Amino acid sequence: MSTAAYDFNPSLALLLLGAALALLPLLWVGWRHRHASPAERWRALALITLFLTFDLVLVGAFTRLTDSGLGCPDWPGCYGSVSPLGAHHEINAAQSAMPTGPVTRGKAWIEMLHRYLATGVGALITVLAIAAWVQSRRQSLMVSPWWATATWIWVCLQGAFGALTVTMKLYPAIVTAHLLGAIGLLGLLAVQSQLSVERRLKLSPALSLGARLVLAVCVVQIALGGWVSTNYAVLACREFPTCQGEWWPAMDFARGFAVVRELGMGPDGQYLPFSALTAIHVVHRMGAAVVLVAVGALAWRLWISRDAEQRRLAQALVIVLLWQLVTGLSNVVLDWPLVAAVGHTGGAAALVVVLTMMITRARCSDTPLGAPAATPTTPCVARAAS
């Protein structure tokens, strides 16, 4: 059954639903921090928005991994309705025609729940941006309001990529960009949650630079992981450490990493060969080895310091790294179980959050050459925002 790619009739109802969902954490922050300063309440709102955005990343992974991305083939609603209940007849017709197809009742609900949560997170980020400007004018916020503004613009772009994910029928480059957009959103919120923290992390310039490089390596690896998932290349290799019984199986890198192509198709319009999926999978494995060494080296360097906070960060990095190793291997040897696949995405997101928070707090301890040192109780927001 064909349907229009865009139907904005349910837009107002979806926005109201998102506002209602955002109201719950807003009320919780207001009550829980009713005696706190405006700056403390704003940071609490940034933290809970970060937490819910992390949840949104997990729900997005669940949506993708259950093949629910086209559970409602139009945007922003479901067959022009605000929920699958209003699209009962259309969904039944599509499911009857293709019982295991992209549109079923279960997949429609998964897709719409993802959109509801995304709308709620968007509403929270909107409040965060408005509050940042209001408190900045009152000089009660030490964080530049442009951080929150950039985050609001980012989430709008992320929504646009979410729409393209549906209307372009899971186009691999769009889906991967949507995943990277979610990771970028987590990073922006993680930065804002730490800019006003008074306790700063003391890292040497070399170690601070190393942390930035490790974060860049992790982002590249997340892009590779998104490309694996988007192209359903996880099961191209079903054993470890070899692949298809070989250390270097037949691989088609040119077709596997062609960006401009539809799902399952090569740039030449022919079906994507299995050797292309193998190339995608093997490159991700090689990237995982690089991340293992890079994060492991950073954790070791933090651990040998005498600073207790650096040691806690080292422990967090090792825990996340082990989680990624276990879930990644489980995806291969256990035939891509859903729990492990979603957990693997969550581990990648957690790694980015931990590294971003660490870099942000370490940047606050950096003093530019010739500048006076910041006092221990004054957040160096100006330098971190520059």
C-alpha cells in the first residue's frame, strides 16, 4: 500500500505529546532542586536531558535492529495519524499483504515510541536553550547560552535526518549519519553538564591531547559500527578471530564502502555482493582493535597517576571497554542477539560520554600561556566555551 512520504496533519498533536512527556522530568528537576540556585537547576536539567538522550540512542538502536525503521512508512505520524491506533486499517492491510514485511503492528508501535521519545527530548532541549538565555541575561548562569543554542539547532537537524531515514527507505548513508548525529547530541549535552563543575580534572597537556585523539578514534569506529549495522553485515563473519575460516577472506572494499547507494545495492545498481559485506565487517573488526589499544593505553595512563579521580575514570573506561568487547564478540558468535546488539550501541555511547566529560573538565584546568590561573572554586566556563 503506497502512502505519502510526509503527512504533517498529526504534527501539532505530536508536539503536544512531546511537551507532555518533557513535563515529567521538568517537574522532577523543579521539585528535586527547589532549594538550589538557578545554575544548579539548569545543570540538573542538562544531566537529565543527557540521560534521556542516552535512552533515546538505545531505543533508536532497538528500532533499527528490530527492522522497525519503516514500521510507519510516512513522517512524522503513522499513516497520517498520531499513533498506530489511528492507522489500524492501513497497518492491518500492509501486514496481511506482507506478514513479515516492514509494516506490522509491533513494528509500528516501536517506531512511534521512538518518535515520541525523540519529540520529548527535543522539547527538553528547547527548554534548556530558553532557560540558558534567560539565566544568562540575569547573570545567574556561568555557561555560555550558545552551547544550548547549538544543541537545539543540532537536535532540529537530527530530526530532519530522522525523517529522511524513513522517507529515503533506510538509505545507509542517512541512517549512519542519523546515528552519528545522536552521538554528537550526547557529546554536546555531556559538555554542558560539566562546564560549570567546580572540581576540575588535572591532566597533563600530552594526556589531554591523547584523550581527544582517543575520542576521535572512537567516533570513527562508531561510524564503522553504524555502517555494519545499517548494511546488515554483522553475520558476514560468524566466527572469531577468523572470518569464513580465513584470516583475509575475499572482500570488495569499493562496493562495501560506496556511500551513494541504496540499501542492499551497489553503486552500479546491482545487488551488493557478499564480499562487500565481508569487507564492511572486517574493517570494523580492525577498528575495534585500534580502539581497544587506544582506550586501554589511556586508561592505563590515568591509572598510574596518583589522582583518585583519574583512577575512577580509568576504571570507568575499562568497564565500558570490557562491555564493548563482550557484546561485540557476542554479536558474532551468538548470531547477533538483540540484547547484545543494543548493548553494544549503548557501550559506544557511554564511551563517548565518559571521554567527553573527561576532556571538558580537563580543559577547565588548562591555563593559557600568560593567563592567570583560575581559582579552585571558579568554573572556567569562558575558556571551555571558546
